[in-house]
Amino acid sequence: MTFLRLEDLTKRFGEFTAVENVDLSIERGEFVSLLGPSGCGKTTTLQMIAGLQEPTAGRIVLGGTDITRLPPNKRGLGIVFQSYALFPHMDATGNVAFGLEMKGIGRSERQERARAALKLVKLDHLADRFPKEMSGGQRQRVALARALVIEPPVLLLDEPLSNLDAKLREEMRIELRLLQQEIGVTTILVTHDQEEALSMSDRVVVMEDGRIAQIAAPLELYERPRDLFVSDFVGKTNLLEARVLSAGERGSVVGIEGHQIDLPGTDLGKLDKVTLSLRPEKLVMSDAADGVEAKVLAAIFLGANWLYRVQTPIGELFVTQPNSGRPGFSNGDKTWLSWPDGAVNIFSAEGRFDETH
């Protein structure tokens, strides 16, 4: 049975609609991310779940109980904010124990549970340190321990990793996901970071202009985006405007800047124009004269990968190739691009082609 359910959730600020008719069901123990650009409504949605914003319309049902009008302190949810919101005059133990004190739990039990929570996030050795004496990652874990110590039915995370440097952010993603799986707490993360959402979630909810654009598991979301917005927002992609030249049961042919592209196994029917979405890592660069001719305009070494910007008859494309340990292509090099069948996502004006036709 669904553990947390949002039903037609809507929030208006005067004439502005921040969230409109959001329907979402979350299972117990699931990790769900709300992903989208600034202003898409993801944070407002989280705040309504937390009780920090009152919905204009709709319901929030948790464990079969309608909590839509309950104040935040009656919902019992754990919340970790972007700023962590730690008390600077309290040590780690005091910060973690504060929520238990508000619940009227005795001092000795508070101390015991706070230290257990700090051990859970691997910070029991820093129990007596103050926030100013900790790193960003340590403060983040104290905030997480404070949210978990009250044993919440749902953990709400509002961009909790955005203040960390890139390496620490990547490490904390892994730690946070492993911890969530270990304790099994239902978790909702708000983020604008696609990599963060894809790497941590059971399902990702992509939001656009206050509405849900797509809900899917990370792999499905990345490989089968529902529309151009999702395709372009979730990861990098090359978008190519094409005109349909021929179509049939065996496949279609489209034209881009006078260059023909075969799309085997795809019958584009009576469509006139489509947009092709091709991920940079799906493209293969080769010295063999096969595929689309290309000239390297820029070569950027990223460690695990090379990122290239190339000029082709169908336009400028970005290409990602794995680092094989040998020097990559250089500016000005001539190369050829190819991609496997099925690598191209095709969109018409109505959305993803194979879902609308």
C-alpha cells in the first residue's frame, strides 16, 4: 500500500501558481528525488509535505492519515536543510538531541540516542565538537543525525549537498544512499543536480513549471525521456532538427542540413518534422571513413572521459569518449562519427515518438 500520497497538490501565491495538480505516490522505504530547474516547484512541494507551506488545494496522506492541515511539529518528519541550520552554541550531541528535548524525552535517553545517531553517521568521535570546528561534510552529517534521531516516518532533504565541494559531494551521495538503504527510511530529496538525482534515487520526479513532467527509475528516465524538456534537462544531449524524407515499416530516413540519416526500425508515418536527441556518450569516434564526417573543434580532458566538440554536416555536436590511457583526438583532427541502432530518441511536437504514435 502507498505510504505517502500527494493528491492534486496545488500552491498559489496570488496570481502565481508555484505547484499545480501534483499527484505522487511513494512507497515505504523508497528514495524519491524531486528534480528540476529553479522555480519549477520542487522546493514548494517539499515545504508543503513538511508543513512549512499550506496547500491551496489538494491533500497529503501519510500512512493512511490526512496530514494536510497538521502543523510541522505534529507531523514528526525529519528535515535537512541546505544550510544545515545547526545551533552554533551547541556541540554535535546537543544539536542532535535538541529534537528529542522538544519531544520531552529525558536527558539520559536523549544523550544515549543522540550518540547512537552520531555513530550511525560515523561522527561519534566528534560528539563534543561545535559546528565551527567541523568541516562542511561533518556538519552535514550532524544535520542528518538530528533528522534521523527522532525516527521519522519520512526524511526530507532540501539540497543538503549543494554547499559541499565536488569530491565531498560525490562521497556524501554514496554515504547517504547507503545509510538510507541500511535504515530503510522513506526519503524525498529536492535537487537541481541531475547526477545527484540519478545516482541516489529509486525513482526521479522531474518537474517543470509547477507540474510533473515525468516519473521514472533513473535508467528509464535517462534512456527514455518523455519529452524534449526531460531529454535536455536530464544529462547532456545533442538536439537535432530533422525533416522526414521517407518512412516505412523497415525504417525512416530524415534529412538534416542536406545530410540523410537512416533510422532503421522506425516508421515516422506522416510526420513532417522531428527532433532527434543523441547522447554524447552514444556517439563513437573513429579513424575509419564510415558514418558522419567530423572535425574536432575542441578537446577537453575530464579524467575518466574526453569531451569533444565537433563540426559535422548535421551541425556541431558534443561527443564523450572514455579515457583509454592513450592520447585522444586533438583540435583540427578529422574523424568519423557513428552510433548504434536505437541510440536516437525521436520527438515530435506531441512528445516522444514511440509513446505518442
